[in-house]
Amino acid sequence: MACLRVYFKEYAKDIEEGVIKMSRILVLGAAGQVAQLVIEQLLKENQHELVLYLRHAERLSALAQNPHVTVIEGDVLDQELLADSLAGVDIVYANLGGQFEPLMQNVVATMTAAGIKRLIYISGLGLYHEVPGAFGEWNEQAVGHEVRRAAKIVEQSSLNYTILRCAYMTNEDRIDYELTEKGTPFKGTIISRRSIAQVVVDLVNHPEKGIGASWGINQPNIDGDRPIY
């Protein structure tokens, strides 16, 4: 899958040369661990404007004075507030937990009504029963139907989406990943949150890449019957 990663290696050069277009990014679930890594990296690059949407704004109070950040406290199920938050937005990055199906129904419907097309959506492995072997059998017990229905809502929409199907996440401070296409067996059992964040940042910086893709993401050479932490 090296071909999927080649363009990601070039994004730092693109930033340096001013190739990357400044965008306004709406981060849904901005208090999440992966989301905070994404936010940290995007602010370090100083290339984009961020709208951070979360239930408890005080969790990101340290960012409230940043001139490149707007913090919005609210529920993603609040369609009116979500619609207001989409004003001027180029890319939506959804890092949500909880009621996956109604949350994504509202996100997709509100984005569609607003004419916002680009969505990066974090989900889990096993959406298509694509995890092989004993690990796949074990994982089937953990994947809820609602998670699959939420992803289907995204895939059946008219949005320019990228879905990331993540292996079990670790807090390891490393960036080491491989991507698998939909329709191919999932690999590995774990992935670092920092690796997921890197792919999200790369997609933000290159929003034309990965459109219509549902990529599995895992750490290479970490196979087994259960996640190996």
C-alpha cells in the first residue's frame, strides 16, 4: 500500500513552499484524544483556521485566545448550532463517540444542506466484516450495528468523504502505519493515536486526496488473535 502513502510524505515540503491552501476546519468532538493531536499539529503548522466543537468548552480553554481558533460548546445533534458552525468551513473532521448513527445522520444532513462537501470521518475496524482470522472473530463481538449504519450513511451521501477504519488505539508516541483499501483484508490489531492524527492532518493539507475512500489503518507487523498493547 506504499502508493497510498507517497503523497503524505510530501506535505511538509508543500507547506514550506506555500502550496497548501489555507482552509477553515470544523473539528467535531474536539476534546477527543486523536482530535487534540490533530489540533496541536495544525496549530503548529499555522496554515488553517480551526473551529473546535465540543460539549464542554472549558476543556479547551487554553486555546480560547488563539486568533486562529473558534471554540463552540454544543451537541452535534443540535442541528441549528451545527449549521451555524459550518459558516465559511471548507473541511469537516468528525471524531465522535456515543450515538454514532444519529450523530452522523445530522452531520451529513447539515453538511449537505450547507453545501459543505469534504468530510474526514474516524470509525473503527470491522465495518465490512473485513478482519480475518481469530482476531476478526473476536472483533465481531465488539462491533455494533450502529457503527456500521453510521458509516453507511456517510458512504451513501453525496459528500466527498474519507473514512478511516482504525485498529485498536494506543498512546504510543510513534508514527508508523499502513493503509488498506475497502475490499481488502484488514491488517494488524493496533494503531497509535499519533499515526491516525498524522493521516488526518495530511488529508486536511491535501483535501483532494482520499475522496470516496474507506481506509483501514494499522501499525505494520502487529498481527495476533487480540490487540497487543
